[in-house]
Amino acid sequence: MIIRAVTLFYPVENGRVNADELRQELVKLRNVVSNVSGRRGD
């Protein structure tokens, strides 16, 4: 299986993004991708 894209839905409050929270969510997403990749041996 090839994953070509991942979409992250992130809430924006008052038209502003909390950079620290977004960074944390991106780190979580990276960890999930790494775990799935590691289990598949890719």
C-alpha cells in the first residue's frame, strides 16, 4: 500500500493558529507514520 497524502484537520480560533499546538500535533502525526512504517518494514 502506498500512502500519497495525509490530511490533518486542525481547529483555527479567531483566524489564528497556535503554532505550539500545531507543532505538537505534527509530531504526533509523524510518530504515527513512523510506527506504521516500522510495522510494515517500509
